[in-house]
Amino acid sequence: MQVRELQYKRMSVIKIKIVDTLEEFNRSYSHLMSVISSVVAEHKYSLHPDYLKERMKSANMCVLINYSDEKPDGYMVFEIQYKKLYIMLSVVKLVSITVKQAIFQGFVYCNNMNRLNDAAYAVIVEFIRIYPSIKHLNMYELEITSPIYSVLNSRSMDYVKVYNVSAKKEINTFLALNSSFEEYLNGFKKKSRYNLTRNIKLFNEATDGDYELKKFNSESEVTLFYEMLDRIYKKTWQSATFGYCLRGNPIELNLAMVAAQKNWFRSYVLMLHNIPIAYVLGFQYGNSYYWDEIGFDSAYKELSPGSVLTYFSIEDIMSNKPPKYINFGYGENVYKKIYGNLTEPAVNLVLVRSYSIARLFVLIQITVNKLYILTHKVVSALRLDGYIRKILKHRTR
């Protein structure tokens, strides 16, 4: 596919190449690698060309490369799929429709940051133009400081509406690693430090010390990790709430294998009496450790296995080849508040066609979110929130 020269309103000319087949990706591989080799901003491992290449084999991916002075200057990644669009009440699915959607995966840009806003705008507009069948574009977990958020928040687009569908103010949470683990713990408030060490002590006493933190890094260990993950996941609250799906399927395994080949894979399992009871799925890439997922067997919840595994995993990350940051990701989970020391405000944005049923669903969802927040305030004031959350969390059991 040829590079298109585009100009929007008062912008300078932006050159964009659309890559949406594996064959075209292979032809453009050197361009993507040249961007990666010269980039200065932080980006996630899942945007690396080698990882994207594996995804292109099983998913409908679209990579838009933009050029400056005839050289590739950056790229933006989307995944396209037919997917159910739900109206949700907290974790309860009320009603849904199936529409063609695009999910924003992220962007990588080089050092030409003065043109980044124009380039990002041009790429998004061009993506919307070439895929008119896409009715719903998810731009989830955008940090407020992101240039993508700035563009979407300040510039209008023809035939498309932009909405913030976050039910409340959200954050991305990080842990900056600038000390030893012992010094890090000493920085906690006295009560928090006492609670953390007490959890470990109680777990040790309850299990007679018969537990182990298993570490998984190499390609040869990936399959065993996912076997353990799947065994645990069947019994997690996530599986009970959202439904079980096979972990360690060929697609997930192949992607993890690519990460392991690149020495990015770094995950953990907490073993009790030689039985896996909790896991952390994570990847270390560049300056960051990406804490992608944590889960534990609900049968052992009285032992606080999630807290114990988090404690030991962070200790290991800080003690062995530590990165600069642990990226806990989006959301305000309690453990993130306890262990993190940096936050960035973030939002969920969606772009929808002006005249589509998807827009109606988004408007209804925003209204439901507002009603939910109001109801939650009333329920909290009556001190019934814990009881209701417990019912919702375990409703499918």
C-alpha cells in the first residue's frame, strides 16, 4: 500500500501508510523497527514490532505509520473486531448489541514531538475514514497527559462524537523504584507496614512455612506457567464474575513465547503445599515492569494469598534486575493504593459515529454511570455498600 499524503485544515502535510495485512506488515517491518530504535518516550512491550507481528497472525490489526522527511516517525496501533457493546451497571451486563469496533492499542513516536499532535490527529481521522463500518472506537485508559487525549479533547472531527465514558475519575498507578525493598517498606506509614508484615507472618504460621514463590522467565517455562494460571483462574472471583475462558490457549501462549524470547516475560506463582494458589502475569520491558494481571484461588482467600504474592513479587522485582518503575495499570484497586507511589489521572474515551446505534448505547451508558454514582453515594451513606458489592461479586456462583 502506498504512502498517502494528507492535509487537514491548517495542518502541515502528514504522510501516512496503512498496514493491515501480515504481508504488508512484513514489508514495513524495517520501518517499524527504525521507529523503535530511535524512540525516546516510554511505550509498552505489546507495541514492539515482533510482538505485533505475532498478533497479526491471529487478530485483525491495523498499524498506521506516519512519515517525516520521508522517514518513519511513528506509528499507532488498533485492533478491529466484531464485539458486543454492553450497557453495564457496575459489573452487571444489562443489554448488548454486536457492532464492529476498533480498540486503540497505543502509539510509538520518535523525537519529532513538535508535530506529534498533528500526526496523531491525522492518523485517527484517516483511520476513521478508511473504516466506515467501524461504529465504535475505544480509546481506553488514556492518561490526561497523553498527546492523544489532548488531541481528542481539543479538536472536533466530522461525523464523529467523542465521549468520556469513565464512571468516575480514574488513575494509572506506578511504583518508582528508587530504593531497596527494606527502605521502601520503611517508607510506609507505621500501620500500613505493620499490616503488610503481619499478613506474611500469619500466612507463614497458617501454612507451617510450606509455600514457595515460583518465578517464570524463560521460554521453556511459559507453558507450565499458563497451566498453573489456568488452574488458578478457574477458581478466581474474576472467573466467577465474568465467566471462565481457557488461559494458555495457542494465541496467548505464542504471544508469551515471543515475550520470553525477548527476555520480557517475568511472572510469578505462589505455591502452597505444592499447589498453585495465586499468580502474577507480568512483563519487564524497557524501564518498566508491567503488572498486567493478578489472581488467586478464592478457596484460600482467608489466607490473603493475593497480598502475600504481591509482597514477595515486588521484593523480587526490586532485588533482581530492577526496572525504574512497576506499572500497575488502570484502576483504583486497593493493593495499587498500598504499593504505588505515583499516579496519573486517566480516562476512557470512545469515538462513535454521529448517527449510529452505538452512539445511543454510549449516551445511555453515561446516564447509567451517573445514576450508579448517585446511588452508590446513598448506599455508602447507609453503610450497605459492602453487602451489595458482595452480592454482585459472587452472583454467578
